[in-house]
Amino acid sequence: MPANAEIITRALDRITAGYVFPGRTAAIDTAIRRRLGAGAYEGLEGPALCEAVTADLQEVCPDKHLRLLWTDEPQDMDPAVADDGRSAFLELLRAENQGIRRFELLDGGVGLVDIRRIADAGEGGRAIGAAMELVARSSALILDLRGCRGGAPEGAAMWCSYFFPDDQVHLNDIYDRPTDSTRQFWTVAHLPAPRYLDRPVHVLTSALTFSGGEDVAYTLQAHGRATVYGETTRGGAHPTARYPVAEHVLVTVPSARTVNTVTGTNWEGVGVIPDVPVPADRALDTAHEAALRALAATGA
């Protein structure tokens, strides 16, 4: 394994070249090299090195996506075959049922879908559709994102698309620094399951909810399509690329930023703030009770 100085230098080079806010990279580089020169990372290996460098990165630049990560799987260091971590991400989703942990029909005909990762829309679209098919006739829907640690922007747009009538809703934009381009995300025209319209949607969050999970919660909340119950989320809104800097070490570089079309901003650093603040372990019961009260009020 390369010496720590080599690993850190490679990581800083990637950050300087790709971080979404280039004006911040000089301060990041200076601070980490100062720590390196002072011997802060001497004697650290593997996960301990990654944790120490990550803590220092986030101290100078509080972006929770900016990290060194240890991976047990060896990474190919050849830039010609690197894919910014996409292959590993897709493999993880395949192993985790495209991020969908469970479905349940609760009392009162309220549907529950537990989502742990936001799938890629291409590979995960059918799984998302299967979950939405199961809840298609429910009286209300609860999306449990309390354990959702992230995922793909395209998948977030697909999940959100089920709650709008057509493809005419402009959800958000993502500016990408490496290409200096902005991509618009709209609701999807064709979905593999029925849209979920004219019924309440409740979203559960926790202090662990991150990135792609926050995207779904924030977008549905901002567009007035869901009520959010639980805790304020972690606050990571920058789509991120992963680059190997050693056989078992990746640097994650936020290379883009999301801009919601309703709020004009995003949840970076502040998280998604719930409409109904409640401890995460009580969020499901609170949302379910609210759904049952609403159903009783309408005589459904």
C-alpha cells in the first residue's frame, strides 16, 4: 500500500480538480498538507487513516460527502477503467434488493415501503415499480427513509414521479462542475406501475437519512406532495464521484450540487427539516396515527 503522503496527495489532487466549489479547494489543500507535515497521520493505517483525514477535511470544509473511505474490496487504480464508483454502487444495490427493504400493509389499509437506498433508475426501475404496484390500492402511503443512506438522483426522480400526474413537473436541477453543465430533472413520463395520486403521502426521516434519501424527502416536501415526520436529516446534497487513491482507499468528491425548483436551494448542511418533529423511533406510529385520523375524518 502506498505511503500515507502519497494517498493523501492523490486525494487532494482529485478534490482540487473536481470539487463543486473550486474556490474552497485551496483552503482544503493547505489545511490537509499542514496536518500531514505536522505528522498527524503518522502510524495510521486503513480505516483509521480514512477517519482521521475525513475529520480534517470536514473541519475545513463541512461537506459530509467529502471523505476518504476504506473498502475491503480492492479497487482498480487504472484511470482507463475507473467509473467513479458506479459499478460498485450498482453491485451493492443488486445485493440489497435495489434498496427496498420491505413492504407492509398497516391497519386502515395504509401502505408502508421501507427504502434503505435510492436505486439507479435504469437497473432499479422495475423494483421501484414492483413496490409501487403493491401499494397501488392503499388508502395512504408511508415512505420510510429513516435508514436510507443515499443513492442515485435518477432514482430519486423516479420515486418522486409516482406522486405527480404526468411528466410536467420540474423537480430540481443538478449543476455538474466537471462538465460545467446543468441537468434538469423532471417527473418521468412512463412508469412501470400506477401513479399514486389524490391520497396522502407521509415520509419518515431520521438523523441518519442522507443524500438520495434526503433528495426524495426534500423534493416531495418542497412540492407539497408529502408530510415529513421524524428528525432533521444529515444534510448532504452534493452528488458525488468516487476515485481510488490506493487499492483499498477511495476519495469521495462532491462534484455537483442540487437546486430545487421550488426553494431555489437544497438541504446541504441543514438537512431536511420535518413538518412534524418527533424522535425517529416514534415517527412511524405518529405518521400512521395521522393517516388514520385523516381517513376517519373523510369517512374513508
